[in-house]
Amino acid sequence: MKLLSTTAIAAIAMTTGNIALAANYDPAPAATPVVQAPIADWNGPYGGLVLSHSTGVFGNDTNFPGDGEGSLEGGAAGIVLGYNFQSNNMVFGAELNYNWSDIAGAEECVNPAFDCGVNIDSFGSIRARAGYLISPKSLIYATLGAANADIYAYTDGPIGENGETRSVGGLLYGVGFEQMVTQNWNFRAAVIRHDFDEQDFDTDVTYTDVNVDFTTIEFGVTFNF
């Protein structure tokens, strides 16, 4: 009888202890699921406006201008049309660009009575773009393409101004950043280098192998159709 009572008391004690432990058990919180931010849709055509400022050089390293090299500077306003293709975080595309500009420079010719100068009335390009989405709405990209400019080279002095306009081809390359502000509107900024081919120009005399290069800081807004 005493053995039975002892066994019963032990069983009751164990049951009470288990109930107490169960009451004090604090389960670990469930893991919060990771929600991936949706990738914005960059596919499709777009068009927009750009403003830019350029600095560069012109010359033929010998006698245009007098020391062979002069400085260029000026602004431009233009339009852009393009199409994007998106693959996950990668964005590829092609773009047409045309700018009306007042990029110009002039320095003394070999004869200091004359100025040797260059005006760039317009320039444009067809370019490819490849970029990476650092966030769903933020794109960094590189661009490479063919450029063309209407370049007017001239001399100006006692006998008046004499010059010639040539359409000159070249290469452009650069890097940029684009931010999707809404699904339809984007803002962009880029730094682009334009390197144009050497060209002969007839002014008061013929100057050979005149070269024009400039770097453009470009800002723009585009509308996604």
C-alpha cells in the first residue's frame, strides 16, 4: 500500500512538472518570408528631349589654328528615339539622337590678323545601349555608336570670313544613368565622348586633316510609349 502511494505521488509530480514546462514553452517565431521587389518593365519604345553641354578641341596639329589646336565649348538641345529590350536585370536597346547646337571655338591663325575657327551647328548619332538594373527602377548603362556632325570651319580677317561646312562622321562612346520616375517617364544623365574623322576644309586656303573631338554632359527626359 505504501509502495502504491509513493508511485502515485511520483506520477502526479511528473505530470505536474510536464504541465508547468508546457505552460512556460515559448515557441520560436516563424521565419518572415522574403519578398522580392518586382522588376519594373523596361521593354518597348520611347522618345524624349535632351539638353547638353560640351567641351572639346579642334585643329590639325600644324597650322589650324596657329598652334595646331584650339578649344571648343557650347550647348545643345535635341530629341531622342529608342527601343529597349529587357532580360531580367539586363536592358539592351538602340537609339537615334539629333541635336541642334552652338558648339564653337576660334583662335589666331598662323597669321595673327586672322582667326581660325569651327562651329558645330548640329550633330546626331545612332547608338547601342547595354545596361544593368541596380534596382528595379535604376539603370546604369554603356553606349557605343556612330556619330555625325555638320562642322563649319572658317578663317576671319581683313578680307572677310571664308569657310566651308562638311558633314563629318565619327564614333561616340560613354556611360549613363537612367531612373524610372513613373512607368511612363524616365530621367537620364550621361557623359558621352564624340571623336570625329579628320577632314579637309577650304577657307581662304585649304586646311587639311582638321579634327574635332568633344565630350558631352547630357541630361534628358523620356516618355515610354
